Amino acid sequence: METLSLYVDRDSPVHRVDPISKLLYILAATAIPIILPSLLTAAVVLAISVALLLLGRIFRRVIPLISVIVFVLLTILIIQGLFRAGNVTPLFQLGSLIFYREGLLYAVRISLRVINIMLAFAILILTTKPSDLFETLVRKGLSPRIGYVLSSVLQIIPQMQNTVGTITDAQRSRGMETEGSLAVRLRAFIPLIGPVVMSSLTQTRERSIALEVRGFSAKGKKSFLNEEIQEPYHRFIRWGLLLSIILALVWRVAA
Amino acid sequence: MNSSIVVEDLYFAYNKGEEVLKGISLVFDERSTAIIGQNGAGKTTFAKLLKGLLKPDSGSISIKGIDTRNTTAAGLSRHIGLIFQNPNDQIFKSNVLDEVMFGPLNIMKEEKRARDLALGALEKVGLENELEQNPYDLTLSQRKLIAIASVLAMDTEIVIFDEPTIAQDHRGKEMIKGIIRELVGMGKLVLTIMHDMDFVAETFERTIVFSQGQVALDGSTREVFTREQLLKEAGLERPHVTRLGAKLGCSHTFLTAEEFVSFAKKCDHRGR
Amino acid sequence: MKKIIVDNLKYRYPSAQELALKGISLEIEKGQFIGVIGPNGAGKSTLCQALVGLVPHFYHGAYGGSVVVDGLEVLKSEISALALKVGLVFQNPFTQVTGAKLTVYDEVAFGLENMGLDRAEMIERIDRALTLLDIYRYKDRNPFDLSGGQMQRLAIASIIAMKPQIIVLDEPTSQLDPQGSEEVFKAVDKLKSEGMTLVMVEHKIEKIAEYADKVALLSGGELVDFDRPIRVFSRPDLERYGVAAPVYTRICRDLKIKDEKTGLYPITLEGAVAAVGSLE
């Protein structure tokens, strides 16, 4: 693993949209079903998200990612359907178990909201290069220091794995057992913690010196090597999303 | 003393299809041995395989008759010690003596003996007065010596040094040379992986050249450094004094400055 | 023209009892290649840090005397301002990779983005730096996939793209194999021919003898000598300061063979060959 990222390198209309629009989509996909809490709204948003995932040719990648949550939601569905306080209207029966309408509806509503949020995040994470995301945020005003920390963490953590490997080798060479019972393996942690921490600190310090001598602390506006890709339709999408949230609010208040 | 390592037709790859070691067969005897070669030639991987940290894909390694596939790295560590390059990768105790006792305790489990061995090792590296210090309060050079002492204290018959002279100054190198000579004098088998050709020529009896995962040259250090062309193909330069002798048209392969000087003086006596 | 003026520089690290530098004074001219030698702990790295402003601005501690680099006084300037005048490359190739960029090309851009340069200027400088260090063909590779020697050349490229006229290198080949070392020395030699001023700390004494115009010998925080290599390496008391002279010099000294032209012992292979003549 070279970088800690779920980005799927492809070219699709969704990939070509800018990160800010996708962030706004997450906002819209989360807020609108809350503002207009009907099942229809949630289902519509879900359909749109699925359509976007298909358009981005990443739908199949999402399935393993949300499978755990789906499993949890199914559990909630069953429990609420069977045992929720206020269950009065039976909907169907499985053997001796009676599933009630109220509980099921409640669970479905929650499930749809959770899945909507997850799918919206998936759209962002699977179709946006992390470096593009952070660069866009820095362009919009995020502190370059934070931008750097976010970008570098994704690469440096996998690199640290090499260091941990070397440290483990060094201690094994001195007779520390790492294979065997759980107790043995737990005890093996102690000689690793010190060196791993020290080595991270040392590397971080050396790296921050390297950054300093490359002008990291320079005051004054930073520039960007990459050209900012500003398609006119990006603005259209962003305003469209914001507008849809406002419309939802208006609808709610008016109704 | 039978401290032999037998390597038979060893193959190893980290990732399938990218073989790092391609059919290495070697027998180590009592001679101090240096393994040289470019980065990527497989030297460090080989050292890890000897140490049992990695297992062969095919072929075998026997340390004193024990096949490395049948035991853990920790199990092998009572016979074969490996001193890693970066002392910060292993030091974790808050005082020097405890740090150096960690190894022997792991393999001996008897405190008094471990303490004696640790004290002896610390004396060899000249740190006998720093027992209670926190290793991180000492200099990097001193910590390198602690790392060496930690392995010496395990009193293994075989000791492997991985790049011991990196970032060492002249005094540091002389001290390490002295330690290696002392270990050889004690009958131990000393191996090293190194880039410093001058140091290799001055200190090691046998030299093995690794190139692209195979053994390109193997013989006495003098024999190996005579093979200028093969060394160049392996991406290696010869020791400075060797090059001087060659440039002067001498057929003899010089390994140390002292050799060259006495040879030259004899030439003078014969009347130039 | 004096590029670097160090005047009675004294420095103590915050947690230390003793001074790391005890009053160093030296002057370096434009285009010179200065080798810095001495035992570990002599203050060589500290001197490097003082030339780029890490001492005192990063490490703090107690500071005395002055260092003026290309007209800027270090004590009164920020590290980022000094970075435009003098660059620093150090031992570990791995920690000089920022980690925030996915390609070699972008990696070199990092410092230039910090400087706020415009795109056209950045591209020109990056192309030039990568070509000079002979790593242009790796421009799309991930920096972490490079070899040690290549990574060090990337570090040098990242620094020279910022166009300092002085580069300080603190044991840059220490962690490299012979081939990587050779690559770095060749690169540094090229920089010298481009007119850069270079200060390099090295233990590979034969290399310093080959490349340096002047050698600064440090020991115990003091500047013991600052002279042409052939003079410094001829000192009979060199070993007392924890440094061994080049092999060629030691051999010629033992054989009492001097270089005819200079009257001193030779310090390079060529010099020794010429002086010794033939051996039969």
C-alpha cells in the first residue's frame, strides 16, 4: 500500500467534477432527507446517489465498503420490526414472529438516512484524489500546514510500516519471541513501542527541518503548480445543490 | 570450533516473480567474511535469511546443523547475532545496562550470567562507566556502541555486522576494527555487509561479492580485489591502495597502506 | 567576493552544558568548494545549521557572534528568507521527501509553491533542476520508490530549484552505497561548474581531497585549520584531531616522497602516482 486512499483511478463524469461540489453533495444528501423526512425524499436521494455511483463506474467498489453497515442496519430492522414500543399494526408474519409496520417504517427511515450519507461520502472518496481534495481546500482557505499534514499522513503511514518491520526484526534478533501464544505475542509489544515512537518522532523532526529549509514557514501567499480546473458547469452544480437545500427548507416551512 | 553456516541453492523473493536471491550456495568456515555488492544485490536480504527473520522460498540454510526453517528467529539468536544499522531501531530501555542485558536474558534467562556478559560487552566497547545512563542522553556514536554491546553480550558464535562504519569517524572505525579482531581472536565467525572497501581490505580474510542476487566472486580478500573487471561489473570500486598499486603497474594486489609502504621500501633497497 | 562570513560564532544547544561552537571565524568566496572535516561531535553539523539559520531560529539555544550569508545576517533573518540564499541537504534521503506529493515533479515544486512563484517560472525551474541532477526520467515516479542515491539527488534538485547560490551538504553520501555516493559527488561537481558555492561535511576524506578548494578542520567546537587540502592533509598532527589523512598522503609520508611542485605530500591518486614514479 503506497498511499492510504480508496481512490479509484478512472475517468468518468463524476471523476471530473470538482471536490467542492462533491462535498456540497454530501451536505445536500444528508440535510434534505432530514428537512423533508418523508420516505419518498430519502428514496429519491438514494436513487440519485446510486445513479451517480453507476455513472462513476464505482458502484461495485462500494458494496464491500458498506456491507458491514448494511448488516448492522438489517439487525436494527429486525429488532425494531419485532420489538419497538408502540408497535400496533402487524405487517407480516414469519413463523411465530410478527413484524409490525411502525417499527419497520422507523427502521427503514433510519437505514435510508445512514445509507444516503455513506453513499454520498463514497462518491467523494472513491472519485477524488486525496491530493486534489486537499489542494482545493487549501485554495479555498484551509491552512497550508493542515493541508500538508493531511496529504503527508496518507503516504507516511504506509512508509512507517517499513520502520516497524525493521524494529521488529531487530528485537527478534535479540531473542524476543513474536510467534506463539497470545501472551507471548502481547509481551512482544513492549520492546516495540519505545523504538517505534522514538523513530516516528525523530523522522518527524528531521522532516520538519527539511520543510523549513524549503520555505514552509514563508509568510505570503503560496501558489500552485497544478492548474485549477474550473469548468463553468461546476458552478452550476454547486449553486444547484445549494439551491435544492434552500428549496427544501422553504417547502418545509411553507407546508 | 564448528561454527559453520551452510547455504544450499537458496532462492528468495519478496514478491512473486521478482527474485532477490537466485540460487546462492555458500559454506562459511572460520574466516572473517565480508559480503559486498551494490544496493539491491540481495546482501541485506541474505543476512535476514541467515538470521531466520525470513525463510527461504526454496533451498536451505543450516546454522550449526539447525535448519532455519525449523525454528524461529528468536530461537536462532543464541547462535547467531545480527547488529543492525540504526541503534534507534532497537534501544528501548531507560538505562544502558538493562538495554544490554535484554538480549542475554531472552536467551539465557539467568540474571547473574546475563549481567556478567553485559558488563563484559560494555567494557569491550568502552562504555563501562555509563551503566546507569539513559541511552538517549548519550551521543549517536555511543548508542551505536550500545547496539554492538547488546549483541556481543549474547555471546553468540556467529556475529553479523550490518554496515558498522556508516557515519563513523576515524576513531569509531578503529574501535570497530579492534572489536572485530578481538572477536576473531576469540574464535567467533564474524560476517559483515559493507560498502567501505578500505575497511574490508584491512579487516576481513574472505570476501564474497553479490551481484544481482547471485554470488559473483568468492575467495580470499586479496584474490577478490585482484579481479578489477568483475568488480566493476558488479558496480564496485577497489580499495584506494589497491588502485594505487595497479596504476603504478604492480602485479601485486595491495590491501593496506602498510603493505604498500614495506613493499616500496624493499624496492628502494634494491636500488632504483 | 565573499559569500559567507562567519565571525566569532559561538553556540550552545538548549539542553547542553558545553558550547557546540566556541568562536568560529572563516570566510568563503563565491564558487569555492569547502570540505568540512573533523571527528563526530566536533560541531560540523552545528556549523551547517548555523549557515542556514536553523541555528538559532529552529533550535534556539544561546548564540553569539555573527554569520552573514550573501549579505543577509542569519540572526536577523527568517529561515524562509535564508532559504533563497543558501540550501541544506542532509544525511537521510528518506526524511527529505515531504510525503505530501505523489510524483518527483510535484515534490520539487513544493519549495517553489511556498515561494509563491507563478506556474511558468516553476515549470522552467523544475525542468532545469531535474535535468541538472539527471533524474528527469523519474519525474512521474513516486519519490518513495527511488533508490537512496536517486532520493538524495531529488533532495538536491528540490533545493536548487529555489535558486540559492550556496548549498550546504551535511554528510550527504553517508547512507548511500558506492554507486549512490558517486552519483552525488558527480552532481555536486556539476553544481560547482555552474558557479555555485558549496560547503560539504564528509568523512570520505579521499573524495574531499579530490574536490575541495579549501578544507575546514573542526575539533571540539573550534576551527583548527582552514586552508587548501594539500596543506591541511600534510599536517603531522592530523590524527591527534581525530582525522586520518587520505591513504595516498599517509603512504607518501611514510615513504618520505613529496610532490615536486608543491613540496608537500600528494593527496590524490594521480598525485601519488606521479610522485612515486614506478615500483619494480
